[in-house]
Amino acid sequence: MKRFDVLLASSEPQTLTRLRQLLSCRNDRYVEAPLGPSCLEHIEQGPVDAVILAPTHRETDIAACREAYERAEQRGMRTIVVGDDEIQQAVGGDRRLLRAGLETDALLAALDRATRHLLTILVADDEPHIRQLFARYLGTEGYKVVTAEDGEKAATLVRQVLPDLVITDIKMPRMDGYALCRTIKESWETQHIPVMIVSALGGELDIDKAFNAGANEYLTKPVVLQEAASRIQAIFRGIAMRGRERVLVVAPSQIERSLLEYGLSQQGFEVEVARDANEAAQLLHEQPPGLVVCDREPEGCGIFELRERMRAHQHTRDVPLVVLTSRASNINHRQRRELDAAAYITKPYPIERLVANIERILGERRSRLELEREMLLQTITSLVTALEARDVYTRGHSENVAEYAVMIARRLPEAFPNEESIARLHLAGKLHDVGKIGVPDAVLLKPGKLDDAEWALMKQHPVTGYEILAPIPSLQDILPGVRWHHERIDGNGYPDGLSGEDIPLMARIIAVADTFDALTSTRPYRNPFTVEKAVAILQEVRGTQLDAQLVDIFVEAIEHNRLAIPARSTTP
């Protein structure tokens, strides 16, 4: 996978820092420059493959950004403009700009798009209409495409062109797709090139044979081109993000551990090693990896016992297992079902074959986990919406709390260094009151003061919310915000009586946001306070109920944003 030279330009140093943080998962080379002459100099002198411009609304910034955009486009560089609609219009006018916001997914997608014209895909198929179909579609997607009508010509083009991806059929004259794949993976000059096999052969043995030959992906004809493009993007994104994937290697041989650690590290993975299954089990529970590569017979305990240990813990039971076996090793069908390994690799094997299998397995796992997470969050968000619908006075409360929490987080770059961490806080804010689903309507909707028994029920909602979300692995990091957002700095809060910095930062932030939204919302027994009055109350309780520093930061954010609170409707 190519490393691109990307110019980041902004007049705001903190914006340049944020851009570097958001793009840290990619393996590109970045150079920073302020908008103006320095930026133009970099564009003129290069090397620059793509430009990311992040202006403010100042007229001087817009003018400098417009000039940089024009200069870069003249030299064939794809340019991304970061900013809102007003900035996009000011810079581009009626032109359709490649645009993004200061968030990880949007920026990565834009950079993927901006660098596609620098990526070459080789399509090998003996059917002319298939080659033409792929060439036309992938060309419109922005890729360079070269084609070959047989495996032998494709192998020659691979050596000459060094494409970034090979898409090949299996049944071709002169050299089939399996042999082409092996040829690519056996040469040190081309072994890094991912291979996608596209074939009418869809049997399990055909697919296994393809992956054993080193293929990274397999699609069965007839192919839906949109699906193929999605898989291609996933391959390139997976390679660019390898450094974020942790692999645990378990092998008794020091030589084998060292070779695997070196080989996988060279491919960009973060690698941990264990000499036996007991050591592996400890590492697994300290920080679960994305995948485990394990020798058939690790010392200390057998592979079957290791698998049982993985299944016994919530955070490791779904971690994929790749088993390294010898030709003499006998694993029967019952044992295979028991291990439930994602792949079996027979020794001796080229490291590229192992890497291809790891990338395929991790890609499938990422897609599955993301789908499960989205479905789960939709369900929980629906619960929160249903909860707020029970009480007309708190509609929109959770979303408001989430937005106010983000306002604070953006002024704490060390604690929230990237958009992902801010998004997790936003999610915690949205779900902080989910435990109220367990509070009876007679208590939740009571217009007057709660008696002692009712107050005791109400104070259980943080614990109930925690218990609802705790079994979900992907939500572990937001649990502190749910359980402890009603703790107080002086220790007089609930449910656990934490005080000071023993209260997690996420919970302290949500406490400030929650208090402010409650003060500025209509209640059955009072009208909403003005922003000024709510700020005065926050300042009265800073250092006792709420974190003093966070109150100050929030007040500054309110003044900076000239925050106005619209009257919340009380109409059912």
C-alpha cells in the first residue's frame, strides 16, 4: 500500500494538531503549514499527493484557502476543504468540493477519495466484457485500471506495474488465478500486493484453496459492482489501519515467535507474543487483542484449554483464533468444531499467506461488530426516546446533555485527543439516563416533591443504567458516565459517594452538562431559568457539587458560543 504525502494547512495550530490526531491511524507522511505563502510554497515544490485545507471564517483565511485550492487543482492534486457550508460556498462557489468535517470517519473517507487516482488496480479475466465492466466502473470510482486476458500476462504486468490491488478470475488460459496468486505472494517485490479472487466457483473447497494461495478476498460471480467497490475500499482501509490492530502470537519455539513477531510487525500490526498458553491467557485478559495466532500444541496447557479460557470471559470469547498446524497434526471434525478456529494454516507457510488470512478475518470481524454495535445503539437510543416520551418536560434532555458535554471536551484536548474519544463522550451523554426506564411513572412523573421511598427509587437509576449497559463489550468505556454522573465533588452524591477526582472525568463532565440542562428546562413546578441565572447557579456550586475547573470551562464555552437556549415545548 502506497504512503501518500499529505499537506495539512490551517492558520490555527490547534486545528493542525486535531487533523494529525484524526489521521493518525493512516500510515501517510504529513507536513503542516499555515494558510498563505508557506502553504503555496509546499504546493509548488512538493512532494504533495493531496491537500487538506481547514480555514476559519476570517476573510483572509478564505482568500488564502481559495488561492491554495486553485493552485493545487492546477497541479493535479486532490484538495479537501474542511468546514461548514458557509466555508465551502466561500471557497468553492458553485463548484462541488471534496469536503469533510473535523471527524475521523468523514476525513478518512475524503482522503480515501482524494488519493484513489494514485492507486492502480489490475483486473485479470479471460472474458472481455468482465474486464470492460470492472475497468469502466472502477475508473468512474477514481482508480487507475489495467487489464490482462490471462494469468501469464497478468503476472508480467504485476512485475512491471506493481499495482496496488489485483482482481483475478480463477479459470484462465496459460495460468489460473490460484497460480497467479501464489506467484504474487512468493516474490518479495510483490508479496505485499493484496489479491481479490472473483470467480463463478463458489464451493467451500474453492474458497479455501484461494485463501491458502494467499488471496485477501473472494467474491462469487455474478458480482454486484457496488459490493466489489465496498470490498476494495475495505481492503485499502484495512491495510492503512493495520497499526491499530493487535495480534497475540502464541508459540513454544523462540525462533517461531521471533519470526512471526518480525513478519507481522513489518506488515504494520501491533504484535504481542507468549511462549505458552498460560502466559497467553494472562495477556488476553489484560488487554484483549483483535486476533490470536496459536501453535497447535502450545506449552503450559493445550490449545483446547486456551480456547475454553477465552470463551469463559466476556471480552475474549469472540476473539478470532488462527491455528498453526503441521502436516502430521491430526485435528478431527469434532476437535475443529470445539476449537471453532477462524482459519487453519499448515506449516510451512509464507508470512504473506498468514497476513492475508488475518486481514480477511479482522475485516469480517470489524464489519460484524460495527453492524452489531449500530443495531444495539439504535435499540438503546429508541429506549431513551421512549423514556423521554413518558415525560414531556424532559424531551430532548439526553441529546442536550450530550452536546453540552462535547462543548467541554473540545476544550480538553489532552483528555479527548480525537473525534473518536469525543464521540464516546457524546454517546455516554445520550445514554446517561437510560436507567430511568426502571423508575415507575408514579415516581418519574410526579409533579411535587418525592418522599423518602420515592427518592430512594429515583437514586437507583444510575445503577440500573449501568447494569443495562454493562454486558455490552463495546460500551464498557462509557459506563463511568452512566453510573457516576450524580456523584458530587464533596462526596455527598450517589450511588457510591465518590468525591473529587475519584469521580471519573467523563462523569464529572456529564454532571455539569446535566445540571445546566435541568436548570434551563421547563419543570412542572417552575419555568426555565435564563442562561445567565443558570450560569450563576453553576458558579455557586463549583467545587462542592460540580468540578470547579469544568464549570469554568463550560461557562467560557457558553460565552464563546453565545449560547441561547430555546424554550422547550411542553406540548405532548
